[in-house]
Amino acid sequence: MPFNQRTVEPRRVSRLAARGGPAPGEDGGFVVVDGRRYRRPVLFSSLDEVSCHTMINLIHQLSDLSRHAGDMFLDIEMEVCVVLQRSRKIHGRLEALHDEVSKFEPKKVKIRKFT
């Protein structure tokens, strides 16, 4: 049974991840509401930012997909090389057997009878 070597998962290309650490002078990117701390939402300021962010994430996904495809074609090429080596070896054995059989003269060989 073959095992998974690569995993490809779709990403949500228009979503923002929470930003890293707090900016200087901020309280760590959290908002306190009714005594509970909530992560401050990160929003886009314009539609241009949304489209640029989406395009960047799409290009990252296509890059990952291209890398996976290249790896798969390399694996296929390696398997083909192994099959080619085996078939050449078998072909050499068959030629050697063919040469031996062509040298064989059945009228000169004595066959013993089993009783």
C-alpha cells in the first residue's frame, strides 16, 4: 500500500493571519472587553490590499504546486531509470541464452533414457 509522500491543501487566500508581536506602544494586540482579553482583529484598509494579498497567496500556492509537480516528475524519472536498467539486464541475459541455443546441435548430443 503506497504511503502519502506529499500533502496539498487549499489555503484561504483572502484571509489574514493575526500579525506577529505587538507594535511599540500597544498592549500586545489585545482588546479588553468586560474583563476578557480578545485578540484585536486585523483588517484590510482597502480593496487594493485585499487583491494584492490574495494574489500573493495564489502565487505562493502555485509555487508549492509547481514544486510538488517537479518532485513527482523526478520520482517518475528515477523509477523509469530503474526499469530501464532491469530491462537492459534481462535483454542481455536473453541474448546470451539465444547465443547458447544457436550453438546447440541436437544431433550430436546424446540423450540418455530413464527407465
